[in-house]
Amino acid sequence: MIHKLYFPKLPLSQFVENIWFVAGNHPEHTREKLLPDGAIELIIDLDPVPKKLFDDEHSDRFRSCKKAWISGERTRYIIIGSGNTCMIGIRFRPGGAYPFFNFPISELNDSVIDLDLILGRLVDEIRDQLLEANSAEARFQLLESFLLNHVHRSLEANRLITFAVHQLQQSPQFLAIRDLANTIGITQKHLISQFEKVVGLRPKTFARISKFQKVLTTIEQQQKVEWSAIAYDCGYYDQAHFIKEFHAFSGLNPSAYLTQRGEYMNYIPLP
């Protein structure tokens, strides 16, 4: 399996965490559960076979995703089909997708949308160029140029949102949205409306997902997991609150997650 990452330079690095490429993936499992992680991803499929997005892990019902799609901010997990894959994708930083689309990013929330519904024939054009490219590095350059040539808003970072995102990611267990708004010097209502428009989620929901991500990161760093200590350190009121939130985002209780998790964070292979 080939898995490569590319980290763009300024100005794109303010908005894009990385551009990734995978090929030759032949998993033994048939489905995968992807957990909400606070990011938006744009994916271009270089395989001819459409991918499957299932209703849930217990259902055989699915919709097909063809050629390219964008996965918005998620407040719950999604189930996708596994299989031979050749894909390239853009992982946007929180709020990073905003300059490249001419609508509030909240319109993408909890959705996987075929990209041609948004970009029209541009999708076929860039996909054809990517298929003709003979290396991952060449594809990275093509996708970087594509982004820079299709900017709808200024590539000047929104300092208000950038600061708010950083604070919520670093200290999701401590920060009240009211206090964050006061620190920035705006009203709570204005912060919420700007956050929804640029990031997609409300600040409180983004903080909940950031707190969940803090739990998963802590688990990865520990050889022996002490759930009560993790719940306390990550700012949950009590064990019941912790379990409820963990289940809301993963569909699992914390102990089951330990036995079912995959080799990457936010990824659970399913039979």
C-alpha cells in the first residue's frame, strides 16, 4: 500500500493541513467506521468503481459516491465500504475550507456531497489531469494549483476564527464559549454566527468534538488506560457523562473502542 502526505506552503498552509494520496489498499474487512474529528475533507477517487456510504453499520442500504466528493464537518460517525482504492484528498484545517466555496460551510455539515454538484465540470477536468499524472508528487502539485486557482474569498486568515479554533482545540475541557467571546472582544452571538459560517459547527459542538479527540489522543499515548483519570483530565463532569459523549461520537462504549479500534485514530474496521 502507498500512503503519502504533502504539506503545502503559504498561503495554503493556513487553510490546508495536508494533501494525501493512497493506492493499492486491499483490506480484509468490508466496511470502515470513521469518527468525527473536526475536519472537512475533499476527496477525488481515481478508481473507476464507485464507493459506498452506508446508512449505518447494521444496514445494507447505501448510496454511491462517484469521482469526487466533499465530506463536511461531522457530529457522528459514518460507515464507508472498503476495497481497492486509489484516491487523493485535501484535509482542510477547521475553518480552512471557507475561502474555496461561496456559501456558508455549515451547509456541508453531516453530509457527503458529490463535488460536481458544487463545482460542475471542473471536477472532471482536474480528475482527468490527476489520472494522467505519473506520480503522487505530480498529483500534489496539480491539486495545489487547482485550489489556488479556485479561491472564492481572500486567503488572508480570519484571525478571530483562527484564535477561537486554537483555544477550543487546546483547552476544550476548560473553555466556556461566553468567556472565549469576551476574550476576543465580541458578543457570544457574533462568535457563534461567525463560527458556523466559517468552520461549520457551533463553537460548543466543536469543543465537544475537540474534547473527544483529546480522549482518543490520550488513549493512544497510554499503555494502560485508566478511564476515570481520562474522563477527569479531559473535563467530563462524571463517568456517565463521559460514556454518553463517547458513545454519541463513536457508537461504542470506551472499552469496546479499545478492542475494535484500527491502526489509525478515528478509524475502526468493521467485518
